Amino acid sequence: MVIPMLVLAMQVAAQDAMRILVTQGPVATGESFQVQYVLGELEESDEFFPPDFKGFRVVNGPQFYKGQTYGADGTLTQIRNVVYTLVALKPGQYTVPGASARVNGKIVKSKGSVIQVVNRQPQQPQQRMLDDYYLKAGEDPYQKIRNNLFVKVEVNKRSCYVGQPVTAVFKLYSTLESRSDIVKNPGLYGFTVQDMIGLRENRVEIETINGKKFDVHTIRKVQMYPLRAGTYQVDPMEVRNRVEFYKAVVPGKTEPEQTIREGVIETDDFRSLINTVVYESSMSTEAVNITVKPVPETARPDSFN
């Protein structure tokens, strides 16, 4: 969950004019991680100069957060966190660069931080039984598609407070030879949205449902921040499919080919084989309601924001 680590920031901000905080431990290519620059005594008139994140892709940021900390002598100090969410592009050892700022007319700088980036170990698509993409005589192709190709949305909470992040993941489950096209992305009204994973990450895992293994493609993963109290709906994602079945067993066929994209499905996507037949279908995720509660007014500290 991408949130500013304000407690840790409060502990370190009083020690240096600017500190850098980076996610601990190695990170995997294609996975997001957070970098924070913690500044003490930063006023609205001061300037922050972002670094050049060479070797990384900026997913989100800069996000500015205010906070407070008390020194050893009880002195109250205002601090500000500047937060970036990055993705490492290649494995290796990198230095996340320091940033600089003009504070009270003086330039202050933070040091860089070394981070180890490792290859993400993707799960290989499971070898399938030939029955999954072999259409037997008299078998209903559309029922077979419904049983073996579907989309789901998962949210980590359906009730939250204003400003509390909610994560939603849209997944496609398949054991078939298919081409899937996203024809409608879900509306996420009432939220500020940060994309975390998309199609270009090509995230594929294996999940077992009722004893059967599916290739699970992460179509989209987002973090949503509700702006005000109320009930809001995560609209359905709509997907259109073209599924290719073999009319006879094909020797040496062990894995289905699956493609997901955004655009228009063309009629020549599949190979023109005498031994195959193609069926089209549509599917969608369920609509999900999120109840957003107002932040309680009672027993709230004066310093809360």
C-alpha cells in the first residue's frame, strides 16, 4: 500500500535538513516501490528540485505531505515529505539519487540510497490437458468458454474512510487459446486513481480453482483514494474474446496462446487452419460498491490533517 511513512519521517527529519527513505531490501523489475525525501522546516515559499531518476520509471509523484515532529527539547518542528513511486526497469545495483531544495535561501541536499534490483521470477503458464482447447463432437463451445475463460475484480476493502486507499485488481483467468480485447475500462468516479500494474507488465501467474489450474493475467491494478464520503461504484470492465478450438487432437500441442490488448479485434488474428474453429464471446467483471465514511470529528488530535 503506497502511503507516506510519516512516523519514520518524524524520527529522522530533525536530524538532517533532508533525508531519503527507500523501500528496504531488493525489489523486482516491474514492481513499484516508494522513495521519500523528508525535509525539515520547509515553508511554502521554499523550492524542491526533483532528481533525475535514470534507470527508473516514475509511476507517481511528486506527492507532498505535511507533518510535525517534536525534538528532544520539546520543540515542535514542521516537516514535509516528498514521495515518488518508481519502477525499476532492469536488474542490477542502482543508486536512487538524492534531491535538493532551497530552504530559507540555502540549498540543502540529501544523499542517494543504494537499492538492489532483481529479476522477477514469473510463473510459467501451466501445461494444459488437450481437452481444454479441443472441441469434442456435440460439446457446447460457449459453455466451455464460460467455464474456462472469465474476468474478476478483487478489492482489498469495501468500506473505508475519506483518503484511505483502496486497491482494485482486474484479472483474466484462462485455460484456452484466446485473443481478448478490453472494450471498456471501468469508471472510477469519486476517487483519485494511481495505476500500479498494466498490460505492458505482462503479469501472469497460476491459480487453482476447484482443482483446476488457470493462467491468471493481471490486466490492471490500481490504488484508489476516495475524495469524499458516500457510496461509489467501481464499474465493470468489459472484455470481448475470440477463442480458437481445435476440431481434432494436435500432436505436440502443450500450451494455449493467450493475448490481451486494448483496441479492436481484427478478423485475421488467428491462423487460418482447417483444423480449427473460432467463437466470439463477451464478458465483464461485477460492479463493486465502496462505502466511504467521513473521518471522525470526535477525539481527533489538533495536529491531525
